[in-house]
Amino acid sequence: MGAGEHRVLSVESMARWEHFSHGSDIGVRGFGGSIEEAFEQAAVALTAIVADPSYIAPTEMVEVHCDATDLELLLVSWLNAVIYEMAVRTMLFRKFRVLTSGCSLTGTLLGEKADPERHQIAVEAKGATVTALRVEHDEQGQWVAQCVIDV
């Protein structure tokens, strides 16, 4: 998927994700009808930097918890938690469930052990940054959650 392209996950839903160019790094942007859905879609976009999510089986579950001082930093914390779990568990994740309460988040990551041959891993995501960081409810009535990923 190139910059500006997105994958619609449900006809009825606003949930989707896309990448955007930012120098040598890659921006991720999640959209949804709720902040949780936008965060979930940003995590799918993160995974899509590394490998095609459609090749990842959601067979193992990992839970994470994040806290931050505001919603924008909560997005960075969330995506960095996903990156951390990918690295330490040598896993890729396809599906995400997010529950928020204020500036706290509980996330469920569903995926499997990385298989370099089957997953055709493109790059390593090193970390979510505050560059181009934005979490807001836009004029179309959807939530947008975005930041740049250091690769």
C-alpha cells in the first residue's frame, strides 16, 4: 500500500487506516467512529509498515496497558507498546481491541509468531514519535489518530 492509500474494513464503519510520507519515516493514520476504533486502525497501519496484515493469523493474544497525560501522548504510548510487544515476543499482530478511560488504555493484540518467509517482513518499526502527532474529532464526524513511525 502506498502513501495515501487505505483499506476499508467495513462498509458500515468509518474504520480505516492509511500511511503518509514523512521524509525517511512513515506516518500512520487511523480513522474511526470512536477514539478506540481510530487507535485500533492506527495499530493496523503500524503493522502494515512491517508486513501485510492479511497474512497474519490472529491466533495468540497479548494484553497491554498504557497511561499518558493526554490523548495524543496516549496514542504514542499505545503504538510504542505494540512495537515493544512485536520486538520482545517476535510477533506480528493483525487485530486490535482498545478500551479507553480518560487517558488510560487497555489493549488486546491478536497475532502470531513472525515467520520471515510467509510474512515477508519489509522493515522494522523502531518507535512511534510525536512528529505530526494528532488525535482529534474531525469535521466529518470521525476520529483521526496519527503520528510518524521511526523505521
